Amino acid sequence: MALLLGREAVWWSSLVTYSLVTVFLAALLAWFIKRQKTVWMIEKLPGPPSLPIIGNALDVNVAPRELFQTISGGSYIWSLRTPILRVWAGPYPIVQLLKCSGTEVLLSSPKHLDKSRDYNFLHPWLGTGLLTSTGNKWHSRRKLLTPAFHFKILEDFVEVFNGQSNKMVQQLTEKADGKAFDIFTNITLCTLDIICETAMGININAQDNSDSEYVNAVYRIGALVQYRQTRPWIQPDFLFKLFGYAKLHDEYLRILHGFSYSTIENRRRERELAAATKKEETNEDEVIGKKKRLAFLDLLLNYSETQTTLTNEDIREEVDTFMFEGHDTTAAAINWSVYLLGCHPEIQAKLHEELDALFGDSDRPVTMADLREMKYTENCIKEALRLFPSVPFLARELREEAVIDNHRIPVGTTVMVVTYRLHRDPEQFPDPERFDPDRFLPENVAKRHPYSYVPFSAGPRNCIGQKFALMEEKIVLSSIMRNFRVESTTRREDLRILGELILRPENGNVVKLFPRSATVG
């Protein structure tokens, strides 16, 4: 009997083992068939040859200063032949869209809202806030945060824009002696002060303390994330840790998150104290008016206390997202505007004419009424964003198969809009390398495809803060141009561009400043 039971146990054990192996092999076969179907579909698209496993990774394994030139140069060559291009980032397929027809299919669809896997490397810093979240969380957060960019709140921020711009102008006045210097730093620190004051209601005085721990952490973590995005061999967490990058990354996170959490806690205590002493207004409009410099953080705290459950982590990830999206992007846009105006004195003269007509030789602050009249200033900024979009690539990961430019794109593919190349389509922008603000006159805009120009993305996931950004850019740029004449020292043909998370000049924005002494007659 014992022998029979033993044989039965062995039989059952063998059967279970056989069944598990069969299931595993079946799953492996199913995965392989699905994988081969994806490969087959992707390989039907035009693109450069690739190697097994590593794909085209070696093509972008270059120094940071060469990466953008490699990508933009390759996309230019292919754009002459095709509106769509495929490459392999290791085992992952990437489809690049080079024309507005494909861009519209991707960005206008409510089905293709998920950001690509490259954004996963931002999760430790930004969590799954508005930039990186998907599905129901993204929809609910978008709805929740929309009131933070209401016209009334943006109008209240004009005072902050003016105040920080004035501080920057005072510092630039000391350098306006005709000697070359890098203005990129001054503009970037100004926008960092602005975003801290508008997002969290505090002033870190970055313009007076550029060596602060927080300022350095903001810059360094962005560069580290971009470095990881372009190197598949350090993307797995264990390899990222093995090569020593995780230690640096975690130290930057400690600084950034510590700063955000302490700010949130301090503001909570202030609100509790105000409520206890009955000094806090209860009417929402009055709260917005009184706490104008805290509107974004206050709105989140108000929702967490009255309407929906938002933890400190939820609030932190949205504040950090706003800091990330609204700082470097805006700084880059202003810098590229200054650079291009410094390269084109005739266009700069027209801009000066508009500003002189509005302000004369007055140093009064910019008002909302002034912003509405700065039409040429706005067109200069838009044209700078066409030539040098702050975000040179937009990427989504398909959750459903898509048909783009008559090609079937399988589920799981990263589809990327190459904004830098899209904005140089000669069919939409004749003589595309020429800096011409008149491209954005209403009659010229009406002639173009609506998805030919997407510096703030487009469709359902367009940038929620684009009005905020444009207002800030107009005030900061006009503050510089009201006071100075600019000469750029780097020719366009000598320009070296770094395409990191943000598009920036490799050697900064080296200019010469001269005071504007002429008065308006």
C-alpha cells in the first residue's frame, strides 16, 4: 500500500511539473508569436538598419554634446523621404513622426494619452502627477488642477513676474558694458524664483544664491534622468544602482522632496493657525485674491481639506511637476528669444518700437492690458519656440493599435513627435531656418495645418500652463528689451545644441548687452 501511495505521489508530482512546464512553454510561445508580430509590423516601416537586441542604441551612444545633432540630423535626412521613421532603442521600438499629418493622429486622439516608458524615469522625482499619470488619475487631476490656471489667478501672478524680472534687470545692468557673458544663467535663476513663488509661495532667492543646494539638485537630476533615458544598459534599477548612479539620484531626491514636503507642512500650519484665529477668508474668490502668490499650493491644500482626499505625497508630486514643467522650459524659451533677437538687429529694432510705444522711457511694471498689446513681442517668442522648442520631443506609448500615414503601429510602441523637425517642415514653414516673427500673424497662421506647430503639445494632453508660460515669457523678455540692446556672439551656423530634457545651447547664451539710453520723442 505504501509503495502504491508513493508511486501515486510521484505520478502527481510529475503531472504537476509537466503541466507547469507546458503552461510556461505555451506562454513563452504566445509571447514569442506576439513579439514577432510586433517586429514584423515595425520592420515594415522605413528606418535605418539595426542590430539584434541592442537595436540602434550604439547610434546614440555618443557624448551629450553630440546626441542632439545625431538625432536631429538623422531625422532631417529621413524627413526628405518619409513622414514616419522607425528605430530600435534596444528591444523597444520607437516610431518618430516628422510631419503634421501623423502628429494630428497621435495628439488629437483620446485613445493615445499614455506617456512613453521614458517618462518612467521621472517617477521617483515627480511621482504620477499630471505630467506622468495615466487613465482615471490623469483625468481627475487634470480636472482638479484646471482652476489653478484661471484668468484671475494668472492676473494676480503678474506682480511676481514683474518683481523677479526687475531683480534680474538690476543684476544685468552691472553687465551691460559691451563685454560678452552668459545670460542663460541670469534668466534661468529668474524663472526659478518665479516658479517657486507662484507654485509654493516662497522665495528661495535663487538670483542671489545660485549655489544653493536646491538649485543644484534641480539641474543635476534632470541631466541624470536624460542620461539614463538614452542608455538602455543603465535603465534597469539594479544596473542603475550597480554603476553607482542611484546613489547620486537618491541624494538629489532627498533634497528636492525634503524641500517640497517642508513647504507643504509649513503652509498647512499657517492655514491651521489662520483658521484658529479666524483670519482666513472663507469665500473662495477672496482666498484667491488674498493668497495670490500661493494659489497653486493653496488650491491643492483647499481641495485636500474640503473636497477630495489628497495626501502630502499627492500634493508634493503636483507641486514638483509644476516646478519641473514651468521652470527650465520657460527659461529656455526666453533665452532662445534673446539669442535670436541678438542675431537679428532689424527684428530687435521692431520689438523695441513696440515696447517704446507702450512704455516710453518709463520703468513702470507690465500690466495685463500691456500684455494684450505686445503682439509683436508674442510673435517673436512663438517664432523662437518654433525654431528651438523647449521640449524637442513628445512621446506616447500606444495602448491600442494606430494607423498613421497608412502604416499600422502595434500596441506597446513608443510613438514620438520630433517637434524640432516638425517645426521645420518646408511645406508648412517656407525657408524654415529663417527667423521671421511675421509667420505668426493671424493671416499666416490660418494657412497652416493646426498640428504643424506644437511647442506646448496639443489635443487632450496639451500643456495646462501654456498661458502662464507665455505671460511670464512676455514680461521677462520685455523687461530685458526695454532696458537693453542685445548682440549675440555665436552665429547660427556655429551653434551647438544640447537636446536633454530641455533644448539648450551647449555653451550657454553668450551675449553683449548695451544700455538703451535713447528716449521716446
